[in-house]
Amino acid sequence: MTDVHTPAQRSYNMSQIRSRDTTPELRVRRILHAAGLRYRLYGKHLPGKPDLVFARAQAVVFVHGCFWHMHRCRYGKREPATNKDFWARKRRANADRDKRNRTLLKATGWRVV
């Protein structure tokens, strides 16, 4: 299937998709901050670059989208209607990478949420 957008329009659309400071992430951060918990953002030195790092507690939090990371909820189980093989491989690679990162973090003493 060919793209319905020009390369310039597709580039613009993709540039507007944020990977940080997403609405779900901001909600989680507000709740945790209101509860008195303090954290660092985006642990660049840790596997998977966790969204929130609680260094004293040796805990990290990932705020992943259900669809992209194949969670077990109804949103994670949805499948795209077109180009199914491509998206299945991409989503499976995300889930596999998440598992690898969780294993590495746990092996070094971190708790993962």
C-alpha cells in the first residue's frame, strides 16, 4: 500500500509524535509528585532509559503505551488492519526489547514498574 501523504507531510506528521512528556507520563508524574515522591527523569545510564528513576529506592518506572508494547489489556491486543506483518514484527520487537531491559535492570538490583 502506498502512502497517502507526501514525504514532506509524512515527515511533519512523524515529527509531531512525542516520545517524552506524553499525557500518560505527565499524569503519572503529577500523581507521584503529589504523593511526595521525588524522582529523576529518563535514566540515560540505565537499560531502556526508564521514564522515572527513584535512585534511593533502586526503582524505575516505565510509562509505555499499551498498543506499542503489546500489553494484555484490550488496547494492547488490538491489531492494525493494514500491513499486519510489518506491525506485528515491530510491536513484537518492542515487547522483546522491554523484556530484555527489565531482565538487565533486575539483574543489577533495580525494581521495575
